[in-house]
Amino acid sequence: MSIPATRLPRRFLRRPGRTLAEITTVLVAAAVAFPLYWMVLTAFKPRGQIQSSDPRPWTSTPTLENFRQVFTADDFGRYFLNSVVVATAVVLLSLLVSFLAAVALTRFRFRGRTVLLVMILIAQMVPVEALTIPLFFLMRSVGSAVPQFGLNHLGSLVLVHLAFSLPFAIWMLRGFVAAVPEELEEAATLDGAGRVRFTWQVLFPLVAPGLVAMSVLSFIHAWNDFLFAKTFIISATQNQTLPLAILTFFKPTGNDWGAIMAGSTLMTIPVLVFFVLVQRHLISGIAGAVKG
């Protein structure tokens, strides 16, 4: 006995366009996730199966030998700590500076404000590769005055990543700050709260979703960086970061793909954990940035 279409639940009465969109979304997600799956799979494959003439998307004999090789590499723990220090410093400084700058650009009226906003927008359009060589000479000059922020020091990486993170962070947070009505500040002033107290106890929690979204992007950019780490950390191997540590498994006699994929998997884990912890705030933050 057939059931009339008008009596079917709504979930069965989907329009063809929506079904096509869902199928497309699944296919795109699968295409994006496949390289990640292959990386993790290769990390657990024995060496004989990695470069096999008959590659298979599974392995019947998983092994931890590739991870063991990565952990026993020289100074791997130090490289990991260096990446944590750089990424954490960039995130914290970006949060503080971008929030205060966004408040200043939104709540205050001063001469040159529009020009400054345009300069921030233009700074996001400059390709990173075009500034690498000028930044190298700049960091060398800075190192002669302040060695901790010169070449072969982690401070140089923090400064460079901070410079590239701030323009986008300020522009994004500006929308969140502007979305907070000025009447709320006036009400807080009537209750006896000064500008500083209002900024940190009222405004800061309201723009927290935007701060979370910005922190994730800053963390990923600093954590996965290879170009600047390779350019500025020249001879001080003790200050190298994880991307440079993985480079040691590329050898003239042959690349150790098992160790390379194992190291890449270990590099991906902190990013995934950080993303999962702030996922809900990240989605609302990005939505708020688009709306603002």
C-alpha cells in the first residue's frame, strides 16, 4: 500500500536542489579529508608498504615504528616546545593588541582614522613571499640592537607572525566592537563604570567569540609556518620549530616518508585539539565577523 506524498514526513519531501547541495557537500568534504586520511594511514604503514607498486587505502599490519623514529630523533621535544612558545606568544599578543586597536578604531574619533583603516586593509593584500627578503634584512638590523628579536632567535618569528596576524585580526574584531551598542557603554557609565572597566568587564566578554576565531587563525598560521622559520633560523638549530624538524627526514639517499607522515600527524594533533576545544565559539565568531 502506497502512502500519499502529502502524508509523508517533511524530511522525506526535500527539494532536489537541497539534495544536490548535500551530496556536493559530502563529496567536497571527502575530497578535503582524503589527504589527511592518507597522511595518517601512511604514518601507521610499515616501510615496505609505503612505496609499494600496489598502494592500498588500508593496512593490515599497522605499526608504530614511524612514530618511534620521530620521537627518538635528535631534539624533537625541543622543536615541539619552540613551536608551542612561538604560537602561544603570537596568539596572546594578537589577542591583546588587536582588541585594543579595534576598540580605539571603533570608539574613538581622531585624525587619520580612515587612512589607518585603509592601510590595515591594504596590508592584508601584500603577498608574504614578496616581504620575506626585506624582513630578513629588517630582522638582521633589529638583532644588532635587540639580539632576542634578531636572526636565529624565536623572537624574530613572534614579531613577523604578529605583524601578519594583526591586520586581519583588527579588521575582524572591529566589526564585533562596532556591533556593541553605545547605549550599553552609557548605561555602564551611569552605573559608575569607567572606560577601562567597561572595556575589560563588559566589552571584552561580548567580543570573546571574535577573539576565539582570531586566535585559531593566528595559531594555525604560526604553528604551520615553514617559510619564515627557514629564513630567520639559519644556524641556531636549537631554535628550530617542528616544520624544520620534519625537514631532517628528507635525505639525499631517499626520503623517509613514514617518519615524514608520522611527524606531520603529530603536528596536526595540537591544531585539531585546539579547534575542537573552541569549535562552538569559532563558528559563532566567524558568523559574527561576516555579519559585522
